[in-house]
Amino acid sequence: MKIDLIRASLKDTKEIWEMQVKSFKNFLDKYQDFETNPANEPISNVEMRLKQNFTFFYFIFVDNKKVGAIRVVDYKERGRNKRISPIFVLPEYRNKGIAQSAIKICEEIHGNTNWELSTILQEKGNCYLYEKLGYHPTGKTQVINDRLTLIFYHK
């Protein structure tokens, strides 16, 4: 399985948004987090992020097929953390090590230190993935609703 990241551009807004909606829809249904879930955000949010000079959005390819995307926020300032927000893999491609590989590639591109991210505390597979990659809980959590709590990580 060959995994590549290809930088997205503004012309990719609709495709990223559609993949994002498809990828996060199951979490929206499960957790009812209408204010924070990427499946429920307008396409204009994706467009706005793609216009930011500190945003690096990459399509995730497996064997030359687009299967997801990852956004890195990197201000390229010494001592300022980089952030992964969001990363998503289409449902039919999950649990194959794709997200893990994509994160490792981003760390090679943007540097191995000073990273942060957040995920759903109730999604133990997500937490396991990030911890396996060397991310540590910061101790900070944020209750979104009675079903969902975000947990924050750093590396």
C-alpha cells in the first residue's frame, strides 16, 4: 500500500468538503454535536481555511486513489505548535493504517516536534492512534454535550 500526500488548493474546496461530510457523518449521527462536527459545517469554512497562508491541506492517496485529507496549521514560527485539524479517511478505507501514515508524512514535512490536536474522548480507536504516534494527553478536555468530550493532545 503506497500512501502519498498531495497538497490541495482552493479549486479543491468542494471535493474536500464533500469528503469531510461523508467522513464525519457517522460521528454527527452518533454524538449529535451539530455546532462542532465537520460534517455540519458550511463549505465556506473549508474555503476560508484553504485561503489561509498557514494552512496546509493535503489529500491522502492510497495507491493513487484519494481516500481522505489532512489539514496542518503551521505558522512556521519557532516555538509555536503545529496543529492537525482535521484529519479524515473515508469510512471504507479506515482501520488500515492510512491515518497513521499520513500523520507521519506530515511530521516529516513540517517537523517532528511541537504538535497538537484534539479528538473525541469516547472514540478509543482515535485516542489509541494518536498515543501510538507519541501524542500525550495535555490534561485538558472540553465537554461538547452529554455524549461527546474532546480530549487534547500534544507531542
